[in-house]
Amino acid sequence: MDEEYDVIVLGTGLTECILSGLLSVDGQKVLHMDRNDYYGGDSASLNLTQLYQKFRNSPPPEALQLGRDRDYAVDLIPKFILSSGELTRMLVHTDVTRYLEFKVIAGSYVYRDGKISKVPSTEVEAVMSPLMGFFEKRRAQKFFSYLQYWKEDDPATHQGFDVNRSTMKELYAKFGLEAGTQDFVGHAMALWLDDDYITKPAKQTIDRIILYTQSMARYGKSPYIYPLYGLGELPQAFARLSAIYGGTYMLDKKIESVNVDPETGLFTGVTSGGETVKAKKVIGDPSYFGAGKEDGEGGKIRVIETGKVIRAICILKHPIPGTDNADSAQIIIPQNQVGRKNDIYIAAVSSAHNVAAPNVWIAIVSTIVETSVPEREILPGLQLLGNVVDKFISITPLYAPTSPGTNDNIFITKSYDATSHFETVVEDVSDVWQRVKGEKLVLKKRETEIEA
């Protein structure tokens, strides 16, 4: 390992693979290493045998009649792609779409008052929606009309409301929207994780709602798309991109140490299998930098635990009740609906996406842990699924870096959160890019459409 690289990337999770691909396209000399012998890390997709081996250390029970092993690609981290979102722009910008096929998620739903309903995203859908009473529909119709015609550079469309100074709470009050309507607008459309956004300037929430409605308009059924054969295809596609632009990949490489200059404290290289490879910078997921160890990595605390996520991977032999027999769906349970601080997310896919045997659905329920009894916290989500054939529960710590990395050239990504969409992952990619390169990530616009 005598060569010197611009960047070493540790771990082949989606965040790391996107960064590796983008840096390679940018002309950086990249070495990408992973301790595992497969791509994907925490964002891998498993076949049926691997799933049971990971969670039960046993083969799938024959009595459940779950079909062929090779029909399955079960995501460990369930997430959908907003069809007009930043990840879609990255896929198109890098031409990674040539390695992937996508299918539209059949429906986007929100939980309110004990039942689920489709999320309205237009004036017409607001009028038809069972989520609101007659007078609230009128108010929501005016709200959506305001957003539809709102243009930043045209004050005539602002109706005297300054979105950069006035809060989202004030905008809701302007249209008289009820708390329940605010719940689905803020959480199922703007995709905020909690209610902190209400006291902040309305502009960012307006941008998020417009992104949702644009994504909805793109393919009609829902704002989300999903790759055939599971999310594990995404890291591999970006890895191919990196390789085309000269990136080097090494799987099944145990990382013994991340090395720094004892005098300057700057990163110098990585040691694996007794050999050291040099580079100017390193990017990696928290597991390579002392995550879960009391003394950190090399005696230095580089990552801290910020919380925990509980996920329940559920196998069903029927669509989720109330989704009109949809082959896939996202359901968001806003925090206030079930007396919590964090939303509960359900992401469901099926054989239509080549991730399960015929007539089998995979539904994954996830949320941020708030109590000492995490399994009880996801009950509102599990109760919406109907009969569950089998389920696999994981409770995973969330880690974040303790420093930006600009002082030692060690740049650490964040753990994957409980959301069932990729917007927070893309925010992390953009943040790490800016720290590594010292400039904002700018994606050139291409007019290519993703076929779904």
C-alpha cells in the first residue's frame, strides 16, 4: 500500500458511497475500504436466510412458507426517495440512474384520530380529504392555494406575509388551520422530525411543502420512488460510479487504526492487515471512530451517542389495511397524535419491488426511543399492520461527530435516523462535503427524468 490518496473512505453505507462517488467525479483520488465483505454497511439489504441469521441465528422456519430465499432483499434501514428531492438530483447529476430501476411508492398516508388517510397535497385533494371537516377544508384549500401561487420574487403573491421574518405558527394562524391539520402539513408534507419548526421563519417549511407537492405531481400516486431489488442497490451503484472515475475499493479489510501525526494532530493514514496507506483526509461512519467504546478511538472521543432508534421489520401476507390494497406505502404518525416527542414512521414494500416473495409485504416501523420500554413505543404503528407473520426488532444507537473534522482532517458521518425518507441523509452528505472541500456541494442541473 505505497500509494498516497487524497481521501480514504471507511464504510460502504449509502452516505459514504455517495461521498466517494461525488469526490471521484470531482477528480479526487479515493480509496474506499470496508471491514465487511459486502456493500451497504447498516444500509444493506438482506435475503431471507441472512435476515434470520442476523436476528435469530437460525434458518427461516419452513412452517411460515415464506417462499424462495432469493426473492428477498429486506432493507435494514427503510427509506424512500422524494422524486424531486436532493437524492434524485444526485442520482441524475452523477448518471447513477443507469445502474438502477425505480418504482413509484403507491401511497403516502398520515395517521389522525385513530385511522390513516391519504396525505392531501393540492386544493382538490384537500376538499376531498376525510382528514378535515367542512370549514377546515375551506381554510386548507386557501392555504394550499397560497402555497401554489407563492413566488419568492413576486411580492404580490405574498399577501403581506414576510416568510423570512414571520414564523410558521403565524402562517398557520393567518389561515386559521387547526392543530390536526398543522400536524399533517408539518410532519407528513414538510417532513419535520418534531415541532421546533413552528417557531422558526416560515420560508424553510414553505420550501419543504413545495418540494413535496412537486414530487407528488411528478408521478401522481405518491411523492416517493424506490429502487427495485432494495436500497442495497444504491450504495453499489455509487460505488460503481466511483470505480469508473478511478476510485479503488477494498472489502473485507479490518481497520486496525486511524493514524494521526503526534505533533500536528492531523490525519496521516489508515492501518489494515499490518500495512499502512497514506492519505490527506479520511471520511467514515461512526463505527470506525470509536462508536460504542467508552475510551473512543485511539483514546480520543470522536463520536457521541445522541439517542437510539427502534426498528421493527415485519413480514405480512397482506397489504396494510386502509391503504386500498397498495403494493407499497409510507405512513407517518405525527408525534402529537400519540402523545410523543417524535413521529413514528412506517415504510412498506412488497414483491412488486422485487424485495419479497409473491404476496408478501415487508413493513418496517421505526421511531426515536423516548422511554425505557422501546417496543411499547412502536405499538401504534404495529397495530396498523394487521396480522404480522414474523417480526425482527433492533434498537440502534445514533451517533454524531464531536467536531467538524476541519482541524484534523477526520470527517465523520452521522448514523441513519428513524425517518422513512432520504432528506436527512442528503443533508449529511452536503454537510460533510462542505467540511471536506470548504465549499458548498453544487449539482449541475440535468433534464434527465428517472423512469418509474
